[in-house]
Amino acid sequence: MSKRFTFSVDGKDRTVEADPETPLLYVLRDDLNFSNPHFGCGQGQCGACTVHVDGEATRSCVLPVEAAENARIVTLTGLGTEKPHPVQQAFIDEQVPACGYCVNGWVMTAAAFLDRTSKPSDAQIRDALSGLKCRCGTHMAILRAVKRAAQAMAR
């Protein structure tokens, strides 16, 4: 049975009609036509579907749309609207993306982490990013980019 849900996506109020158990990812991509986040594993394990829900990095493939009611959702597109977010800029500067499919999860997770952790250690960065997957093996470039972003955000 469909129900109406309202939330903010990238600063714009949105209303959709969906089954309450429909994953937020499907609503964002299918109903609202967002190209990010990506569908990866569908089980919340890879991170390609990560968005910010009220400031927290959240796997949208396992979050029912009803849990996002009245939430403030930010996608990769909304993260850097006027200019790239420091994490996005660091990924560009470090030339991180290989295929680019997983970048959504890494950037969104790193941005939420750095918003609440200034001057993180290497171990804290690795811990915050644990559980994300990159098939192309750009993990070292990702770590350099997150450290670069942390330094830029600490200024």
C-alpha cells in the first residue's frame, strides 16, 4: 500500500508516493531521477548507495523510505553545489576515480566523518572508511584524498 512521504533532497522539498518499505535508493533514483547514489550490492555492504540523512552517512539501499520522512537528505550532487566540497576537490586533486562507480560512497562517508572529526589520524580515517569497497584498488589514493581534505577543512 502506497503512502505519501515528504523530505528535503539537496535543499529542495520533495514529496513522493511509495510503499513504506521501498528503499530510499529506489525512490531517489527511480521516482526522483537522481543519478547518484548508485546501486551496488543492495545489502548495505559496499557503500555505493551512501547519502547523508540528517548529516549521517547512510546506506540508502537498506533504509526504508518511511525512515527518511521529514529528513534532510544530501546526495553527492548536493554536497558541493556552488563549488566542490573539500572531499570532492581532494578526490579530483589526487585523481582518485578509476571507474568512478564507488566514489559516491567514499566521498559521502568521508565528508560526514570529517564534518565531525577534525584532524583525524590515519587509523581513524581507515576505521571510518572500513566496509566500503573499491574494485579498482584505488584505496591508497582514497586515503591520500581524505587526508588532504581533512587538512583543507582544518584551516
